[in-house]
Amino acid sequence: MLSRHVVVVQLSGRKGNWWITHIKRKRYKNCSSSTTCGAFLLTMSLPSSIVDHSLRDRIRRIAAQVGNTPLREIKGISGKKGVSVFAKEEWRQLGGSVKARAAYAIIRSAIDHGLLTEETVLLDATSGNTGIAYAAIAREIGIKVALCLPENASKERKEILTKLGVDIIYTSKFDGTDGAQQVARDLVAEHPRKYFYADQYKNDNNWKAHYNTTAPEIFEALPGITHFVAGLGTTGTFVGTGRRLRELAPSIKLIGLQPDSALHGLEGWKHLETAVVPKIYDETIADQILEVTTEEAYDMIKFINEKEGLLLSPSSAANLAGAVKVAASVDEGVIVTVLPDNADKYSEVIKRII
């Protein structure tokens, strides 16, 4: 019988990037064939071995600052007595937008799995709001953030990110967030040990955040909901909230919203026919896709400011405009949408409209 020497290689790493941390050689007797005596046995050290427990405690301590936003009835906007329209005021949480939910879930999962530590830089592509949410959370728990941001992002978003200490990597305004994603992927390929790539457009924690929080909050407040309406950007809000609401209320109608063309002023939204469709998007969820024009959103900004005293962002106004379109098509119903953020970061646009 032959004697076999097996080299045991221990690897550590994250997100598919592994490096050797330990090598040892073992001798096994009674090797039955010469063809197997040269085999290599790889034993991997799972990412849990590098979990930062202090960081894990810190991310849990700020959980109460995310979610549980108010649900506001927009009275009279439907023009029909039997149709009510409600909207979640998502800017009333850490970071000032709906993106706090996804950012928190992505960061918490990465910490829990040892993918993100104080020495690692969180990297992602963003049109602004997710980046601000990452940065606000990062300031609270003590991690570093780098963001690939299209150069035409609003002045306020750039200023906020700078004040929060983010390393901003500006990308072409012509390529939008699709181009920013490619820049982020290139950086990760060049420096795999430096970055944790959050990848919000592919990260399942994006939609799961809404599955686990947004949808239950809505259903608890409005168990009689008949329609859920939301714009499509990363698609996390629509996919996660819609998927869970359908489980809770099987007869619900789920309506996705998109711009009417590739050239639009609805920051964060995607025209799915011409853009790179996010990996987390599930086309089977929507019962219907409606289009909203930039002009309709701007008109809604003026209308809702006069009626409710609210100054909304273009995407929030577009969601309301979409909800009104749905209201026009039914005689009875309880329609819910989300207001991703208010107008605090859009002064240049608001000045042109109001």
C-alpha cells in the first residue's frame, strides 16, 4: 500500500475573494492508488471567523432609527369618495429617505457574515439616497464608505456626502447609475481586499428589507389595502413590499411605475426597456406597469405643496401621480404608495417649479 501526503490549504476571504492564510502537510497511510496520492484537500475558513463583534453590537443598537415611518392619508386626491390614497413618509428615518431600510439590512448582513469590518471600505454605486443612508449609518457605527456617484447628482447630495466623510468617486453623467456600477466593479476587481462591494442592485438584502419591514408596517396599519404602487429604481421597494403584501393579501393589485422614456428627470428611477435591469427585479410581481412623465411629477410637486403643505422630491411626487392614475381606474379601493424622500436635497429643481 502507498503512503499519501495531502497538503491542507486554509483560505480566508469574503464575497468570493479568497487568500491563503495557512498551509500544512499531512501524511496518510494506506493510500489505495497512486492516482489519488497527489490530491489536494482545501479547507476554507468561513467569513464568520472574522466577524467584528463590537461592530455587530453597534449596528443592532441603531435598529430603532430605521423604519416605522408614518402612513399619511392624502385626502381628496383621488377625487372619489370610495377611493383612499395613503403614503409612507419615508424621509422620517435615519439618512432621510426610504433607502435607510435597504442600507441598514445590507450593512447588518455584511457585518454578521464577516464581510464588513472597521478595516474594510463599503463601496457601492448610487444616485445619492442609498449613499447618504450608507454614510449616515457608517457615521453611527464607525465604518468607512466610498461611493461611485454620477457627476450630475444634486448639489445637496454631494454636500451631504462630503460632510459625512464619504470618499466620492464621480462617474459620467451620461452613463448614469449603470456606468457608476461598472466603475465600482472595476475598483473591486483591482482591490478585492480593500472593499466590501454592497452592490445594492443585486443584493437580496435590498428587497428583503422591505419584505421584512415596509410591507408589515403597511398591512398592520391598513389591512384593507387593495393596491400598492411604487416606482422602479433598484426595484427593492416594489419587489420586497409587493412580494410580502401579496402573501398577506392575495387579492392585492401591485402596480410598478417607470418614466415614460430613457431621458427623464426622475432621479433614481429606471426606464426598464432601455436601462440595465437590476438583478433583484422580479417581473412576475407586477400586475401592471404604468408610466409617469417628469412633467406629471413636477405638477404634483406644486399641487401637493399647495394642498398639503408638503415639499416632495420628484420621485415622491411621481409615486403620488401614479397612485392618482390607479385611483382614476377604480371606483373603490385603498391605495398605498411610498414617498421616498422630501425636497430637502432638490433645491435646484424646486426653484424651477415653485
